[in-house]
Amino acid sequence: MALEPNEKPDSTVHKFESMLKTDDVYFFDAEDFEGIIHHYLNAGKVSLGKKAIQIGLQQHPNAMELKLLRVEVLVFEDQFKAAEKILDELQIIDAHNEEIFIQRANILSKQDDHQGAVNMLLEALHIADNSFDIYSLLGMEYLFMDDFESAKKNFMKCVEVDDADYSSLYNVVYCFEFLEDYDGGIKYLNNYLERNPYSEVAWHQLGKMYVSKGMDKEALTAFDFAIISDDSFLGAYFEKGRVLEKLGKYNEAIESYETTVNIDDPTSHAYLRIGKCHEKLGNDDLAKYYYYNTVHEDPLLDKGWIAITEFYFRKEEYPKALKYINKAINIDGENPLYWQRSGQIYTALENYDEADFAFKQSVDLGNYELHTWLDWAKVLQKMTDFNSAAQVLLQGIEFYPESAALKFRLAGVHLKLADEEKAKEYFVAALQLDTSKINLFEEQFPEYAKLAWIKDAFKIHKKAST
């Protein structure tokens, strides 16, 4: 039973499913089967798609398009040899069918032979009447190969054919960003906007390009045009808020963020930004309100918990800060900066064993900042573990060989270890780097500040430098 001229594809699918439920056999045109198969594959119902292919080929054993759809399913299931066998047979029948080369490219791509896939797609391009999809596939293959220049050119061709192909437009912008060619991206988007002045997507992307260039005024204008083009475009409001926040216009930024909350369901990220703006304005109660709303909206957003941590840390309310840094660490225990903050909080609470553990975790996870070594060594000094403090400072010096602060501290630690020779070595080395940092030595080791050799070393160096 063929589809009547006025029947819709949905009715064809309904008839096909009715046939599967009964012993009746309905006849469909090959094109009807194509529609049925595409319907199932697009819906992710691969088993029904395969059933439709099977019956379709029983009724139309020579239908090229049905065989190509079978190949598509075989490739999807990684049955490459079976797919290639059918493609070989089809190529003998029709050597100028671009879909054969596209499917061969698909096979090669799934086998990580992206250059081979490109070669096949170029073959398809030579014989294709409609090259739009091929350019898009070429662009993706070049992305797999990290050839962003070639990818960009192919996605641009897609946009030339269809200005509304936002997927390709995004990929063009992505290539410009990866190549750090922001000037080129700005020029391209401005040319695009001359043809499509009400494209909110292009205005939004242009604004982000301006942000990357530090052109905040231009970025705000672009985001405003995105909003004019679509006053419900959440991304434009959010990005505008970030620029206003960066410029210190916190009240305007809050207004922009709040618009996103009013347009759609509130997001934890919007609450977080609003909270940070209120904190900058000194509105502590409002800041806390939005921070707590952040974690209520998304309890797994570690940035929300760290925002509350930082709020209480700045207020020197260390027990509360500790409570919330632990929540952040429970979510992302691989973040070295969270462990660093944990170490600082435990130090403030004089829980030096836990502080030692936290700083060790931070360093093990890749945090090698100067003050991390200094803070960790200070904790070990408090624990009177001067040997470990010396080892930590020596590790720090490997990363910062020109740090007078580390060497003054190490000189003091060696004095604690009764190793005056080493102490003199590091003290003199520190003086040669920066005499102004001697106050750090005097603050940390006041009991040694009046030693005769220290005074003499300081006088000699000061005299030599004048």
C-alpha cells in the first residue's frame, strides 16, 4: 500500500508500525521507506530503523538509497567490513554517487584516519551537486586534525550557503578563538552582521571577541545589539553583566544578571555573580543571601561553596570558612587552590597538623605558588619541625631561585637547626637578592636579628651597594 500524495510522513510511520503488529504486508515506495528509516534513526530507534531497512530492501532490492542507509547503520555499529563490502558493490553500479565517498569517509574517520576521510570527502566534493553537508564534514575532520585554518575555511563556506547555519558560525568563531586571531574574528563577524543585522548570535559572539581584546566599550555595545535583536537572549545579558562587573559598575551588572533570573528559571551562576557584586558594594547581607541561593540552586557547584568560604575568610570567621571549604573540597578534591585555602584556614585556627596536610595536598596537586611554600614552611616552624621546613623551603627555591623571602626564611630555619654555616650562606644570598626583605627575617626570627654576624653582613652589603 503506497503512501497517497496527500498523506504525511507520520501517517506512513503509523501504517508501517500497524503492519509490524499484524500479519498484513503493506507496500511502500522506496522513498516512503527512506522517510520511515530516517524517522527512526533520528529518534534513536535503531532497531526499528534496521527492521525498516530489511523490509524495504525485500520490497526494493535494488534501491541505492536504502542500501546506503544500511551502510550508515553498519558504520554506526562499527561493522566496517560489512559496510565496505556493500559500498564496493554500489560503487560498481554508480561510481559518481557522492554518498558512497561520504560513507567511506565516515568509516575512515571512526578509525581515526582523518586525512583519509578528508581525501574521500574531497572526492565527494568533486561530484556533488549540493556541497553544503560535505563542507561541514570536512570542517569537522580538520578540527579532529587540529588544522583550524582549514576547518575555518570549510565552515565559512557553509555559512556562505546558509546564513542561518549557526552551528557552522559557532565553529568559525571557535577556530578564530583557537588561532587567537581576534582581529580576524571581529572583521568576519562584522561582515556577517552587515548581511544579517538582527542576528543575536553573531552580536553575542562579536561581544565575546571584543572582551578577548579588552575592548569593553565595544563589547557592551555588541551585547546591547544582541539584546535588541532578541530581548530574551540570556547569554547576552549574562556576558553584559560580566563586562559591567569588570568595569566596577556593580549595580548595572546586578540589573543585567537579575534579568536572566526573571526571564528564565534562576541559575546558580547568576546568583553567584549577583552575590559577588553585592559583596563588592559592601552589601554583606545581600551577598550572603545570593551565595546561599547559589548552593541551594546547585549544591554540587563548588564555586558557590568557595564563594561562601572566601566571604567568611575575609571576615576572619574561620570556623565558618572551614565548614564551607570542606564542602568545596568534597565536590572537587583535585583543586589545589581549595587545599591551599584550607591550609590557610587551619593555620588561622592554629590546627597545624591539618594545615600541614592541606598544604602538602595543594603542592602534590600542582600548586607551586611562592606564598604556598612560605605558608607551609611557617606551619612546620610552628610545629618545630625545622628539618621539614628546610626541605619545603629548598623545594620552593627550586621554583623561585631569585626569591629573597625564601632564602631569608631558610637562613632562620638553619639557625634553629644550629647550622650557622648554612644560615650565613642563605642570609648573604638573600641580601644580594633584596635587602628590603630582611624585615621578613626579623619578623620570623626576632631572637636572631641582633646577632653580630647578621649585623655585620647587613652593613657590609649596604656599604658595597652604595
